[in-house]
Amino acid sequence: MIELRTPAEIDAMRPAGRFVASVLLAVREAAKVGVNLLELDALAHHMIREAGAESCYIDYHPSFGGSPFGKVICTSVNDAVLHGLPHDYVIVDGDVVSIDFAARVDGWVCDSAVSFVAGTPDPEDLRVITATEEALDAGIAAATVGKTIGDISAAIGDVAESFGYGVNLDFGGHGVGREMHGDPHVPNDGRPGRGYKLRDGLVIAIEPWFMRDTDQIFTDADGWTLRSVDGSRGAHSEHTIAITEEGPIVLTSRDG
Ligand code: MG
């Protein structure tokens, strides 16, 4: 079921968006060469406790997950591209790090992800990160009242194609509200004009993720982490947005 939010409800989601943004900024700042992924999870956990927020991940146990997630952030490094389960790993120079984070504040959830390189970047890694960022921007720009989910999907897919990246449709964006995942599904490729017509008050997460040389993934032995089948590196960019008559509002903006 697709739920629409009133302007007051969208305003009530802003603290969750600001909190999620603040955690991603802090984790990104902390994610230097030599830092353990478990330290990043501990930092986010500390911030959740300090803020009186609630993790959406720690007890998360969907049908595709091997066990309850048990951590509060996803840390996907290099060939891991989504759902990376934080583990005892120390970041090395040139690693591509993707952090995905969702939390509930005052009963409302926001969800966002960012990718970056720790230390010295490989230009090809920066390129795939840039592609996901540009695809996210294009998806947000298409998220206006009267357009459709297919318009958002097509905008994302067009950016992927322009960079020469394939799109895996197994995981995509989703409705966000009281829970982390709701309707509608927002695929990362599709046809303009198709699907649900966007209405004032629809709140969704848009989350393009691409890999350098493949569109195929497999699940790591940890039961969670999704890796590219060929070892190529990937990136992931995500924001939670509210679609309004005045245009899209990026609830998880990190621009201050
Ligand atoms: Mg997310």
C-alpha cells in the first residue's frame, strides 16, 4: 500500500533526515585508512544512543538475510556493493567504502547512503561513484508531481548507460515512512511514463548502485554482504526525498 504524507508529517520526518545525514558525515570523516569497520559501526551506534534514535538495521531480518543484521550501518568495501555487514577489517589505501544508514527519530525513518574512497583514489573508482551520484541527482530531478516511478527509473538508467554501466534490478529504491521499506518499489532502470503516478506527499528512497564491469552479484558467506561476481568495485548513493507540489525535498541532504 502506498501512503502519502501531509506537509506536517513531512516536516516531522526532517529530524530523522538530519540525524541520518549527520551520522553519514561523521562516519565518512572517521573512515580513514587504518580504521576498522567495526569502529565505524561503534561510532554510529554511539550517535544513535546519544540522540535517542532507533536503528532500523540491528534487528532487521528479511527473507533474504541470513540472520538478524546485528549492526547499525552497512559497510560495503570494494567488490562489496550493498548490505555490507561490518566485520573485523581495517581500511587500506584506495578502498572504496559505501556506508548505508537508516534510523528512526520521533517515529519516522529516513534512509541514505554515500560512497567515497579512503586515501588515494583510482580514477575508475571515482568514476563509478560519480555515476551513482549523478544518477541520484537525475532521479531526484525527475521526482515531481505528475511524473511516474518509471520516469525516475528511466532517469537513473540513462545515467548508468551514459557511463557504460549495467544496472542490476534485484534491489532498488522504496517507500519510506514509519518503516524503512514500503511501497512503491523504485527500480534503477525502467521506461518513462510507466508505473505509479507521483503524487504530493509521496516519500521515497532513491538509491542507484552500479558496479564497474558487471551487473551481477552474489551473497557473501556472511549471509548479507552482496558482492560483484567478477570482483569489480561498485558504488551506492541514496537519499530519502519527499515529493511535493513545490518540488522534491531531500530530507537526508548533507549540504547543511
Ligand atoms: Mg539505505
